[in-house]
Amino acid sequence: MYKYYRKSEKREKSKKDVLNLNYAPAAVVCEDRQFHAKIRKHIASALLIAGMLFLLTGCGHVTEEMKAGKENGIALMENGDYEGAVAEFDSLIDQTKHVSSFEIDVLKYRGEAEFMLGDYGAAAYTYDTLVKVDKPRAEYYYLGAVSLANSGDAEGAENRLESGTKADEKHAAAGYAEAMEALGAAYMTAGDETKADEIYQTLVEEGFSSTEVYNRWMMAAMKKGDYEEALQHGEAGLALSDDRAKKEIAFNQAVCYEYLGQYEKALELFRSYEEQYGQDEKAGHEIAFLVTR
């Protein structure tokens, strides 16, 4: 077995997800599943390329049983059994004698399964392995950065991101924006709103604007206590055609006005929020509080 691989170890779901940034009174962030869906899209693209390579080169040592095992692992992933999928892929890797396109393909699937399982440290290790046994592709560094950021290792994530940008000077490779977003979220969790603010500003300046980015930038300003700046970021986000995080921005707008002591405006916005998005427990709590002011 190739020495860069590691055998299956006991895995535990991460208890701390840096993309879940909630703080008083009731700030709302983008759903993790939206972010994970984007990451899965980039992984799928890499897997498609690997599959084409596999068809072109072939793998004489790969048995029909091993091919069936890979398909079983993929099926387990599609059914949400990420732990079972990781075990299947580990078993396949343990059977290998040398590295070929088949093993690289399996490693990519294992990295995705580990990420979706919440074992972000293991996923980062797998992407580091891919850098060594395949090529130092920017995509691997970016996926490793996202994984480390989710594990709470902002410094490690920044190092991987820097390695990726050295191989991707124009920041055109898949996963760059997601790695930056994840790093910003990691710095937010670590309490370094200044670095998070710089990251979100860079994303916007480089043309990676989205409602998700503006919502996170808005939250960085809120954590710094600069609610006027936060409202500016929120307005910029709402002006985009992208609807993915407009609900979160709308909620956070109301929160900003509440912190600014503009209770009538905050109450108006919370009511507008419920009219547009339906009743919400957190919004209802804020409305109940504000009507007494």
C-alpha cells in the first residue's frame, strides 16, 4: 500500500462547525448545506475528470470486485451513509499495490465522504495526500483549506489557501471563493473579525460578490459593533440578483437597527421579514420584545 495513505481510524463528527456563526440577539447565517452543496459540485467536477482519465489509461491491477466496491461506496454516499462510504473506500485503498488513476479516484471520493461526515481533519489529510500522489492542483489545496477551516484551524486553512493561489495566480480554479469564505468564517469563530473583514472585502473586489459573502461581511461588521457598516454591506447584498442569503440579510438588518436603538424600524423590518418569509421563532421572539419598547 502506498505509504501516503493511512488506514481507517475511529472517526468522530466535529462538534464545532465554523460555518455556524450564531450570536445574540439572533443573527442568522447561510445554511451549511448550501455551502456544502457548492463544495460537492467542485468535487464532482474533479471526479468527472478523474473518471475520464481512468477510461483513457485503464488500471490493469483493478479487479471487478474493486470496481464494484467503489460503486458501492458511491451508492452509500448518495444515501447519506458517509461513514459506511469512508470504510468502503479505506478498504479499497488497503488493497492497492501502487498508485493509479483508480486510487486517485477513490481518494477523491473518500475526501468528499469524510467532509460530508464532518471529519474535516481526515478530509484535509486526504486532500494533502492527493497533492502528493497526483499533482499539486489548486483545487486540492482549496478543498483542504475548506476542510481545515471547518475544523477550526484558520492558520492551517490560510496556509493551504496560499499554496493554492501559488498554483492559481488568477484565482480561476474551482473552490477558491469557497475556501476564502470558509477561512473568513474560521476567523470569525476565532474572534478575529478584522481578518474576516479583509477576506470578504477581497472577495468582493475580485468579483466574487454574492449574497452569502455580503451576509458574512455584514456579520463581521456586526461582531465588531459597527452596525452602520453592517447595514451598508446588507444593502449591497440585497441589490444583487442572487437570492440565496437575502433572507439572512433581511433578518440581520433588523438586528442591526435593534442594536442601534431604532426599535420602531427594527420592529417594522422583523414584521416585513415574517410577511415575506413566514413566521419564524427567532423573529417572533424579537417582535414580542420590541412591541414592549
